[in-house]
Amino acid sequence: MPIHSLKDIESKEGASSTVSGERIDGEKLPTDFAGIYHEKQIGSLCAVHALNNLLQAPLLNEVGLAEIAHKLDAQERLALRGTGLEAESANVRADGFFSVQVITQALEHLGLSATPIGASSMRGVAARPEAEVGFIFNRSEHWFSVRRLGTAFFDLNSMQPRPRVLSVAQLSETFAHAAAHGYSVFVVRGAFPSVQIERAPNRLKAAIDACTAAGGAPPGRPIFDAFTGHGQTLSGSAGGGAPAALPSELAALQSTDPELAAALIASMADAAPAVVKRSAEEEAADVRRKRLERFGAK
């Protein structure tokens, strides 16, 4: 599950972002995928995308969120009796990144609440996330949302070219992964806006099928199976046999940037036959090539 913003990737690699070989350009890519609303990344506006994807409609924008941010700044400065009046905003940056306080207030204006999953009132949610409607995740200054539509959950990360459908098992694994890798998770509750696709079971089924056919993991397969299948594993077996060793470069990357490693493994799996035996040198070369492709490097 990629968690980087475009700013993060560009600052590290000096190149534009791609995921699985597809360039993520929210200004050019459509927001509709088989009836599911899915904004793609523009600059560092991931908070805007996460909210609109969660709400399944373009109800918020950076201008409205900036107004909320400036009101929060004014309240904070008043509480400090004017101290820090000339300080930079603590709630919005020039590149469009917003704080959790802005996201929380924006949802409150729409009759929704966002509560940290660690709060006492949220006890038990991580064990049964399928009982909820929506979540917002954050890590490394990137926000993204997961939303239930009808009986299906969808990962609506703006850094992905399309939604990913999640089974209950995949949703539970998403939470386990989040807990293990330092994500902040917020449970969103309240009267969500009505979504047309929820009133059309046939359209919803078609959307699930489209997400799966377009490259999402089919229901029943763990969402993080990039680490445990397709002929390369970190802890499981490849093709039902003995564990296959990862290239040292990719194994090292997994310890420092597990999400990028997952994306690279998934990309390699999509491009190669299910069972292919290659030398360690060939594997390492493929990792380097895929890494360059991911960041759009020449």
C-alpha cells in the first residue's frame, strides 16, 4: 500500500510519481471508476483527496480547508494571548498539506466525527473493522481513506490509479499492517452522504469485478500479499513450495521502506509469469529497473 505523497517521492528521487508503471496525475486522470468516486493525487493535496474519496463526492477543496486552517490558527493565537502572531500556520502549509485538526473540523461541519482508533470509545474497532463505514489513515504526511460501499470495502488511496476492493480478511490485515508500521488511524462515524452505487447492487458488483480485473487483489487474498506470494516472499512460500529468497537490495529496502518494497514486488509480479526461476543478479537488476520505472527516471 503506497503511503508516499508526490512531494515525498520527488524530494527523494527527483522524479514524478508512478505506481505499478502508471503515472498518477490527478489533474488528468478521471475521478470515476465503475461508479466509485476516486480522486488521484495532485501535489500535496492528499487530505482533500482522502476526504472526498471517503465522502464519495467532491464536497471539499483546498480553499475551504484553508479557511478552516486559518480560523484554527486565529483561535490558537488568541489562546496564546497573541504570542506567535507572525508564526507560520500550524494547520496548513504552502504546498497544501493540512493538519488532523483541519480534517476533523471539516468532517464535523458535515455531521461526521473522526476519532483516533486508540481512543477508549473506539475499543474493539481494530478487531472488527468491518462493522464500521469509513476510516482515514495517515503516515509520512500522506492521508488516504478506506470506505464501505454496500457490503464491500474499498481502499481509496489517491496514490493508486484505481480503487482496490478489500475482503473482510484483507481489511483486518490492513489494520494489522497499520498497527505494525506506525500509521495513525481515525474512525469516521455519522450520517455519510448518500451514494448512488449503494442503491444499485448490480452496479456495485460490477465495480467490485472491475477493481479486481484491473489489478486489485481478488476477495479472499490478503491485501499485502505482495510480501507473501507471486514467487517471492519475505515470510511465506512461493507457489506452495519453499520460501523464495528476495534480492538483497529489495530485502534491505523492505526494512527501511516496506510500502515501496511492496509496490515494487507487486509490480514485478504483475510483469512476470507466476513461476519464473531467475538468478540473484537478474532479480537485483529487475528491482533496480522497476524502482526507476516507479519514479519515472530515465
